[in-house]
Amino acid sequence: MEKVKNYFLDKDSEFIEVDPGVFRKVCAHNENLMICHLKFNKGAIATVHEHFHEQCTYIISGKFEFNIGGNKCILSAGDTTYKEPHILHGAVCLEAGELIDIFTPERKDFLK
């Protein structure tokens, strides 16, 4: 049986550019849950996409125009979103900022 990892140190992972001006760091995760830290440059776009995971996003800083299921909303620090499985969603960064994304189950496609 594989041992569960309980601690994920910041120094052990790095941000990678996943879209122009969008940088992601995978943080704590197991097969049922994953948290990621994202940084966006002003004007960067998280392309509209869908996946089978449930997803919540917490806006740490900046301003973003989210598009979830064709419904657009401008969000800033302290705001959150929920994306149900397979709903089309994306965002445009209006003011440089940072987000926390939480997925269930984990995004295996984000792991090396």
C-alpha cells in the first residue's frame, strides 16, 4: 500500500507557464483532491475548456472576467467560483492577480 503524502513544501515545486502569461504550481494533492496556485499577468487568458472534475476557484488578488457556462462575471480578491463537471469555463485577467484552484478528483494531467 502506498503511503499518503501529508506535506507539500513550497520549495519543492515551481510555477510553470501553462498558457501565455498564466503560471501554475501544483500544491497538495491525492487521488481525490488537488489544490493549485496560479499567477496571471494582465491580459492573460485561461482558454475556455471543460473537464470531468469539479472545481472551485478562490481569487487571492487581481481582477478577472470569468465565463462559466456562457455566463460572464467580473470577480476580484475574496470572490470564489464553482464549476460543475463538463461545464465550459475560462477567464480573462483584467488586473494581474493570483488564484487558488481546487479540484476533485486530482488533475492527473497536471502531474509530471
